[in-house]
Amino acid sequence: MPPKKQEHEYHRIWNYDKQCEEPQKTGRHSVMTKNMVEKLEKAFSNAFTDDEACLYCGLDKKTLYEYCKEYPKFATKKEELKKQPNLKAKQNLISSINSGDETNSKWWLERKCKDEFSVRQENTGKDGKDLIPTKTNIIDDIK
């Protein structure tokens, strides 16, 4: 048996609908290789913006947007990946609260149960009126 001919990654174009398709016979090769898509996914899972991800990957934004338009599944996955750090942060916070961390517990209550635990101070008087009456109000009150 003759040995299999090794194929380089850049000879195959990655996409989400068919996994891989045959390389183009003519014209310029696409920069959207499997490696490039994986690098973009890594960037987006670290909450990079589109601009930051393109800079990180050395990719033109127009190329990213055209790829997203051509492969909507990738566009959807991109937005989901951008949310991963928020989910991880929530998991870490809840984990520390569950282990008895008082500082994080107070922080959570101040933000999630504002009516009862907020450290915010009111800058208005009763019913949203000014705390300090203006001079005209004092003179009007005397009359």
C-alpha cells in the first residue's frame, strides 16, 4: 500500500455546515481555515469584541462579517461564546458564597436585594423633592 498523501490544513476550508469541504481549484485560498475558526472561538470565549478578536487573529473585520453572514451558525456560536466569562464569574461568585464568604455575600445582597441591603444614599427629599429648599421656596413659604 502506498503511504497516504499528507494534506495541510490550509488546503481545506472549515465551515459549520459540512465540517470541511474540498479546497478551491482556482482563485485565492480562504483565510478562514479550521485553525482560524478555532482561534476566533478562543478569542470570543475570552469575551473579546469583534475588533479585538480580529486583531488577535490578524483577520480583517470584513472577512469575519462575511463569514458570519455566510455561516449563521458560527455567528450564533460567536455571541454565545462571548457570554461564557459572565457565566464563569457567576459560578465563581456563587461558589464562594456557598462556601461561606461573607464579603461576597454582602456584595451580592447589595446588588440583588437593593431595597433591603443597598448602601446607596438618597440625594432627594421625601417624594423626590429637593433636600434643601431654594431661597425662593423659603420666601414663598413665609408669605
